[in-house]
Amino acid sequence: MSLIISNKTLDKYFGFLWKLDDTSKRKIIDKLTKSLKSKEKSSGKTSLYGAWEDERSADEIIKEIIESRINKADFKSF
């Protein structure tokens, strides 16, 4: 997930960064460059295939979910 900010917000950040010494600016540039390179390597999609491990079948899981639901009509008023 990426955060998109407006030009006005970017200008505020730049106003703060402008005051930094050259070494600090270079460090920020380096970190930003590395973050761009790492994003280029990844496809941007997160694979969740195989993330869920369970001994039950899909039908058993679905049945358990349905059975665990609470009907609003079952609640008694306070």
C-alpha cells in the first residue's frame, strides 16, 4: 500500500528538509532511492497462497463459520 500526498503537503515537507545539512539530505535521498528500487523488484502484489494451514476441509470450515453465527433474535433485551 502506498501513501499519496498532495503537492501542498510535499511543499511543507520540502520546506522542512531544505533546512537540513547536505549529509542528511544525501542520506534521505539514498533511503528514498533504495525504497524505489525495492518496489521495482516486487510485483506490488502480495501472495497469500498457502498462508492458511488447517487440517479441516473447506466444507468443514464453512460449516463451522455458519454454526458460529449469532442470530440477533436470540438476544434477550437487558
